[in-house]
Amino acid sequence: MQAANTAPAPKRWIHVLTGRWPTAVALGLTLLTVSSGSDLSSEVRSLAQVLPALPLLYLAVAKLGRPALSWPLLGVGMVIIIGARLLDLVAPSTVLLALALVVLVWGLIDGHSRRSGAFRIQAIGMIGFGALALAGLALDPEVGRYVVAAGWLLHGVWDFVHLRRGKVVSRSYAEWCGVLDVLIGLELIFLV
């Protein structure tokens, strides 16, 4: 008796892409925003200003205990960043770090930091990534670019660990953020 051909039909690229829509969105966004020879100092400063938003979202979602809020909180974060830039009264990183401090204090006051290991881990991440952002802002742009790039790349690793574990944020958000973070980190190192 002849064995039937049981090899699966090759997936069409569209099916692969729809299954990986967060990756596709991150790739598209990166292509739209890739640096076009802009000033190194302003590029490093801009990406350092936004870096605290990455761990802040994880911290806030861990505090609220609702991964489904990942995308809505990203929208809120974008409004905060864009609003801070448009008003030009205070740097976006200052606003984001102040919000992180509020969430950290809130977690301490209500005892969440003692009850939730996820919150404690996110608090450590917030402090570490916040420190990288501040260092990137304080250093000479030529050196700061590598510190900020390290922050984005390491946060990409952070995202993929959370994606693999399926914890804290929604899986689609972790995938999208991981791809975007790695691409931005690589852009800072190689393209700027």
C-alpha cells in the first residue's frame, strides 16, 4: 500500500502574517519611522525620553492585574508622550517617571508590593530601565546612543520573556513591543 502524502500544504505568507499581526504592525511602524539621517543628538534624546514608557506600562498593568488593559494603556501613554511634546513644558521622560513613582508609591501604600511578585519584578524593571533612560539623556549623545539602545534591546528581551511566560501584559502586546523594541535598539546602533 502506498503512503498518502501527508505533508502539510505550505502556508501562504498572508496566513503567517495574520497569525503574527503584532509583528507585522511593529515592522510596519518601524519602516515608517526609521531614521533618515536625522541629528544623532535629537534621535537619542527622543528615544531616551520615550524609554520609560515601556516599563511603566508593565508596572501599571501589573498593579491593576488586568493584561487586557495593555493596549488601552498604550494609547494613554501615547497621548501623554505626544501631549508633553506638544506642550513643551516638561520632558516626556519627566512625566513618565513621575507617573511611575505614583504607581510605585500606590503599590507600597496599598500593600500590593508585598502581595504580588509580578509587581515587584516590574518595579525593579521600572527602576532599571528608568536609570538607562536617564543615563542616556545625561551622557554625550555618541555614548548615550549605546546606553539607550541597550535599554530598548533589553526591554525587547523583557517583552519576549513575558510573551513566553504569558504573564503581566497581553501576549499580543508583548510580541508587538518586543519586535518594536529590538528594531529600535538596532536602529540606534546601526542606522542613526
